[in-house]
Amino acid sequence: MSEPARLAVRKTYKLFIGGAFPRSESGRSYPVNDAKGNFLANAAKASRKDARDAVVAARKAFPGWSGATAYNRGQILYRVAEMLEGRRAQFIDEVKAASGLAKGAASAQVDAAIDRWVWYAGWSDKISAVYGSANPVAGPYFNLSTPEPTGVVAVIAPAADPLLGLVSVIAPVIVTGNTCVVVAAERAPLPAITLAEVLATSDLPGGVVNILTGQQAELAPWLASHMDVNAIDLTGVTDPELALRCEQEAAGNLKRVRRPSAPDWTADPGTDRLTAFLEIKTVWHPMGV
């Protein structure tokens, strides 16, 4: 007698907010297709309420994360790389499906994403030394400038290179002590949710990274106008009208806005993204006291 056919356990893709995996409060979802147009899964379609909840979670996590030692933040990012390495085969399959790459090219992208976590982890305890300074002043004072995190950063993730691009916009934001709310690539969100599972089972505190799936046009302007968001990275916004609208919305509380041209994610990342969401604090102190 033949064995009965087994039904596969289909995965339910959810949001990642405050270290948990809630469904959208709206109950909405949308279909995700692979590069050939074949159905892959239904992803949660986040609402503005979900975005507000994510900002609340990011703000709650900010004091503890920004107050952690730089060495500790670097250790945690390295741990994320370790765990991503352990799920390498799964990420290769998801990158292949999302981008239509051959297995070799998808493997190279996943390896580059793992290496990028390690690269940014190494900067955690060096960025202050490189960009801080002791300033010469005319008087008996020490004048010291040190970089500090901006706060809560909204990030619109790029659709190109759905894993490497995603890691390249998240890692530099959090390694310097910021927390973030990420809007995953609308047409290729599955690597982002799988990355969320890696983050949830690493040592990263809940709320440091929050990942929303859904429509960029719905969520990006809302995050840009949110008064408790301190900065927004519009890297993933390819529609010029939407990018302009986000910049206008962000002007309400003088956010830092980053709107780079299409980057080459395979190039040396440099320190530009590390410093984009830092503030410089300068302290005067009398000598001999």
C-alpha cells in the first residue's frame, strides 16, 4: 500500500515588530511572485497602524541599544552573521526565487551579505575614534567632539539585491546605536522576513530592527511625517514623485533625509552610511578641573 501524499506545511509570513511576529492589524495580505511570475507566498500588508507600532517599539529599544557598549553591539552583529551563515542554503533559495539569479550568483550575494554584517561589526568600536576629535581652542579648555546616534531611523529597503541591499541599509544604521523601522522591498519581501527570523533568534534586543512588508507608497510617506522618527533613508524609493513627497513630509520635524542614487551594493561600502545617521556632540571642559 502506497504512502498517502503529504501536504507541505506552508509558511505564514508576518511582520516583525518589537521582536515578535504579529499579523497586520488590518488583516490584509498580498501575493508575492518569483522572478518568473510564479506564486511564492502571501505576505502581510502592513498598515499605518502597524508602522506606528513599529516606531513605538524602535523608540522603546533606543535607550538600551544606544547605551550598550560599542564592543557589545559589534559582538551582536557578528552573531547575526554567524546565524545567517547557518541558514545560508535557505537564503540562497529565496534570493534565487526573488531575483531570478543562477545558483552561483545567488550564493555570491548571500556570502556578500554575511561578510557585510562582519564588516560593519568591525566598525562598531572604531567609528568614534575615527570621526571624533579633540579640537584646538583659544583658552584653557578641552573641546571634544564625539559622534552619537540620531535615534529612530526609517529605512525603505531596495528591491535590487533583495538580501545584500537589505543588509547594507540595516547594518550601518544599527551598529552605531540607532534603531530602525524597515519597509521591505515590496516585490521581494521574503528574504527580509527570513532575516527577521535570524535577528529574532540572535542576541539583538527586540525593537532594534522592525520589518514591515507591504506597499511602499502607503508606508513611506507616513513614516516620513511621523514626529518620532528622526531620520529616513529613501534608498529603496525609485519613484521620483514618491521620493519628493517623502522629503516634503520629512520637513515637518527636520529629519535627516538620505536619498542616494542607485548604489552598487557589491562595491566597498565605505563609511558614508555609518556617518549618515550620526550627530556630533561637542563638549567644553576646563583644564585642570
